[in-house]
Amino acid sequence: MGVCDAIRQNTPVGEPTAMSAPHLPKVAGIDPMVPVSTHTAAPTEATASAPGVFIQDRLAGWVSDLTTLHELTERLAGTSSLDDALDELLSAGAALVGAGRGLLVLEPADGRGPSRTLGLNLSHSDLGHIETLPRGATAHGRFLDGLPGADAPLACPDLLADTDLDPLCREVAGRLGYAASYTQPLSTGTAGRLGAAVWLYDEPAEPLERQCHLVGVYSRYAAEHLARLLELERTRADSALISEELLPRRLPRTPGVRLAARHLAAPGGGGDWYDALLLPDSALGLAVGSVGGSGPAAMAAAGRLRAGLRAYAVMEGEDPVAVLSDLELLLRLTEPATAATALYAYCEPGRRTMALAGAGHTPPLVTGERRTEFVETTLSAPLGMLSCWEAPSVEFTLHPGETVLLYTDGLLRRTGDTMDRAFARLRSAAAGVPKDVRQDPGAVADHILRTVLPDGTDGPGAVGEPSDAVLLAARFD
């Protein structure tokens, strides 16, 4: 490709042919203005008379290179998300090759995604211009398309002077103000092609042999790390999809009440669930529950528990105690090692009444213009904790325009507070819902989540991964 020559570096760290003096600083911010010779200088009279000085200088250079790689790989290994790892790889590679800008394209060859395009000191507009280039005319595009001979690092020292380049490539380079590039493919032996990183120079330039070797070693490690994070993100996405499929795809519509639900999935999947089903005589059954543990086992148990409750609600839904008693028996006989909580409510929207029973579950919260208070429910142990579960139900009447909030304790745990403080925070958030959105249960639920969890994640006092959480809102006309 004109003066753009492929640069392959397979020399392991520590071999004299790959390193030269003066050596790079042992910090990540390598100064690209410091000249580094690509050839070993001929021994001077002083070094000839004292060969130990020359050897010590070379050894110091190797040690510095190893220290640099160690610090960069340690920082990369500390990233736990795919996006953070991509950002770290792009910035560290720019420091290693002495470039000021760059872009990274994540595009796994298996087509399963996820795909990303991010830039270093490039605006969205700049990235858009680069993405208009024909893929076959760029080194990273040729690699991502799997074209022959495009699987090695490629240096393009003078893009504007290379007449063999696609004219559009030179036009975009001139418009964005970069004159040279260095492309590093990202791949592993098991995952195959993952993506490519491109670092851009403002003036005609080319990374030195030593810099190419360092960024090559770093990129091979980075590709392995990206492959692990990629698989983890795919697993989490699959778990989230399965978890959502185990929940209602849509909520029923019935006169007199409007429903909205929000599910905050745990990264590895969790056992929190909700349900709403139409019952005879225009009644409505509402339920929330939580299975102990996390992962696929908890999700499967939650699905079975929800299916059982639906059957019992259809048969004897007007009696919440009977529904939970049957659910207790089912859990004890079929899954004796599983602990779970549940709350079931039988609603008559026309009368704005609700009868509910809970098994070790958090109490509902009623909010409206006149009041915001928790419903006092009878204390009971969770399902599976007693030889026979039974506790009295609670009945209450709602005022027009009031909303009942059913939720799981995962929402409280996400705050990172003690339970008392978490309950107080939830009540305060419900009381502070603006009047102009109180008629929309979805807006009420969103306001509460934004208030209780301002950043959308766990609070500062939370421990471990985010908890599975459910919030079901029912507004009565």
C-alpha cells in the first residue's frame, strides 16, 4: 500500500535486537519527543574500554521496558468492564507509539457482538468522517473484513504523500489534520479477530522498532483480556434476556387500574420476579417475589414459583392466604433447599379494595396526594422456612388516584443503606413524586428509581454485585 509497510514484531521482550538505548521512561506517559535510535550505537572508546557500562545500559533499557509493560498490563487487568478496557487499551497504546489520537473498532469475527467504535481525542464528527472511508481502503477495515495479508501491524508514515492511497483517505486525513497512522490488529488464537486499534500522528511519522515491539506485546495481552471480558458481557446479556423472558411480556389492562413494572437485573441473573393476571369478576391478581441466591438456578426457581402462583391464583385467587399456603407446600415438596419470599394481592379495581398476604416479604407502599405510608402486613417467615405457612391477610381501601407499590428487597439493598434508612429513602422518594406525573404509574416508578438510586446502580455502601430488584406500581382511578 505505497509507503505503508507491514511491521511484524515477534521478538520476545528481553532480546537485544528488539530494544535500543536510550530507553523509554518506566511510566505509562512516554514522551514521543524523546528520540530513540533503532540501531545499537557502535561502542565508543570509553565503552570499548569499559564494556560493562554498555551492557548495564542495555540491561537498564530492558528492565525499563519490562517495567513499562508491567504497569500498563496491571492497569488493564484492573478494568472489569469491556468499555473501560477498550479505553485503557487505546490510551496506553497511544503512549507506547507516541501518538496523540486514535480510534479502536471492536467487531468480533463471530458476529455475535457487541460492537464498539471509540476514539481518543476524536469527536463524534471525526469518527463519523473516518467511518465513511471504504473499509477496503483502510488497514483496520481490511483486517476486520478478513482480507489476505491484513493480519499484521501496518505503519503508514505519510498518508498525504502516498499516491497509492484511496483519494478519499487522503481527503479525510487532511480534513481531520492527521498525516500518519499505525494500525494494530487485535486477535487471539481461540476467539479469532476481535478488532483493531489505529493511532494517528499530526505530522508524518512512524513508530520506532522498539515502540512497535512494545505495543505488539501489550496488544497481545490486551486481546486476551478483551476476549475474557467479551465472553463475560455476552453471558450477562444472555442471563438478562432469559430473566426478562421469565417475566410477563406485557401487563394486563383492566378498567379502574393502570400498571407499570420495572426490573433491575443483577449482572449474573437473579431470582426476583413479578406478575399481574386477570381473574374472574373483573378482579386482578398482583404478585412479587424473590428467590434466594443468584444465577441460572435462582432464575429457574423464580420461573417455577411464578408459574405455580399463577395456577393457584386462578383457582383460589380471592383468598391470598390460600394462594401462599399452596405455594409454600409446592416449594417444600419440590424444592426443599430453596428459600423464597412472596407477596400476593387480590384487587377489585371497581371498589378500589385490595386483600393481600405476604410470606417474609417487604410491605407494600401506598402513595397519593393525601398519604404515603407502608401497609402493615402480618409478620411471617419466608416460604420454605416453616412446615406449614399460614398468616392472616390484610384488607384495605385506596383513595382515588393512589398508587400501590410492590417491590422486592433487592431495591432496598441496592441503596447500600441499612434497612431502616432504605425504607425511609423509599418512602421519601414516593412522597416526593411531582403532582403532574402521579397519574402515570410508569412515571411514578421511574421517579422513585431515580431518587432512590440516583446513578442507576448500587449505593456507596452496597457490597458485592448489584442485586436483582423489582418495582410494580398499580394506580387506581
